[in-house]
Amino acid sequence: MGVTTITRDHPHPGRKSGVPVAWRDRVRTVVEAPRTQHVITVVILINAATLGLETSPALMRAHGGLLTIVDHVALYVFVAELLAKLYVYRLEFLRDPWNIFDSVIIGTSLLPHSGELSVLRALRIMRALRLISVVPSLRRVVSALLAAVPGMASIAVLLSLVLYVAAVISTKLFAATTPHYFGDLGTSLFTLFQVMTGEAWSDVAREVMAVHPAAWIFFVVFILICTFVVLNLFIAVVVRAMEDDHAREAGQAREAEQHTLEGVMAELRALRAELRDSRQEQEGAALSR
């Protein structure tokens, strides 16, 4: 009597499914704090450095235990960060591709590294790629590259077509004189790929030109088409994708500012209405007197 009890059908108002809402808000504040992101970035850099130092046998003999401890501590920090995000965001965690990216990298590090899976130890350096998900500017670059994939695929098909046509022509023209460069279609494709990258292409051209003086026309036209046209198209597509991504972010920022401004204006209108109503009530009270 006189005592209020709380049944299971009516949980405490400060709790949600048995978990204090205020506690989750605190964890969210810590997870999303810029200082936390800076700490994670520093841990990633330190871990990447220690994994690089582990490639030195002399350092492993002298400080192998310390490097292993640092590696384990960094892994624990990454796991704790992912668990905190999963606790805060719940199902929203899985809707963010960057969270999936981080989970795959950390999950690979948690796999056993003994026996036939010892090769997975080399994949620990993949943790350095977490810088992409932590640093916003790197995220924007990767997002732009992914957005440019459809356009890049079309250019890749065009480049493959140019390589194939040039390989057939060069095999028919130069196979007899330089079989080690253009003896068959596969060899010609590899040689032309080397020429396209600019690696010792002049040596290949001069050896062919020793027998076919006019062969320079073929090589110059091929390099102009591949290097100065097709490859530059890749750059143009990527730059265009980055510009579109930047414009989209700018548009979202403008929309957010507009919504904020509209909210402020709505509050001002509500305040004016309250002041007007209060003034009318005061005037009505004065007249009634």
C-alpha cells in the first residue's frame, strides 16, 4: 500500500529494452567524437608501422615481443570500436558500407594464423586500409572512383579493342623480323602493353625499325591513341566523378542549411505568435478592468 511497483509489462521510463537510453547516448557521443576518430587514426598508423617493422628479422629478434603486444593491443582497440558502433547503431551499422569494410578487415585479423592459414598473417597489413574509412577525404576519393566504374568500364573496353587491333597488325607485320616481340598474338599483346606503359618502348621500336624503317609510324600512332587519348579519358572520368560527388555534398550541405534556416524561421514565427497572443491577453485584461 502506498508503494508503486514497476511490472515487466511497463519498463522503467529511462530504459529501452532493459538498456539505459542515456548510456547509449553517451557511447554514441564517444564513438562520434572527433577525438575518438583521431585516436583510431593514430592507432592505425602505429599498427601499420609495427607490421612493417616485423618484416625485419633483426628487429624481430630484438623487439619481437613488444611488436606483438602492440599488434594485439591495436587489434583489441579496433574490435572494441566495432562493438561500440554495433551497440550504438544496431541494424543501421550494417547499412553503412564502410562499417562492412572495417568488419571484413578486422574479421580477417581475428582468423587463426597457424597451419594452412598462416598466410593470413600477411593480411594483417590490410588494417592500414582502415585509414580510407576513417579519413573523410580518402572516403570521398574512393567513392568517386566507385562512381566512375561504369564510365571506366567503357573506356577499358575501348582500350582492349585498340590493343587487340594493334596486336593483330603488329603480328602480321613484324612477326618474321622480331619473333621475341611480335611472334604471336599473345606476345604482341604483352609487348604493346609494355609500349603503352612507356617501359623501354624505344628499344622495341628501334629494333623493329632496323628492318622496317617506317615502323615508327605504327608506334607513334599507337602511343598517341593509348597514352594521350584513352588513358587521359580515365583521368577525365575520375575527375568528373569527383566533381559530381563534391557537387552532391555541396547540395546536401545547402539543403541542411536551408532546413536549419526554415526551423529557425518557424521558431521565430511561433515566438511572434506567442508574443502577440500574450499582448492581446494583456490588453483584454486591461480593458476588462
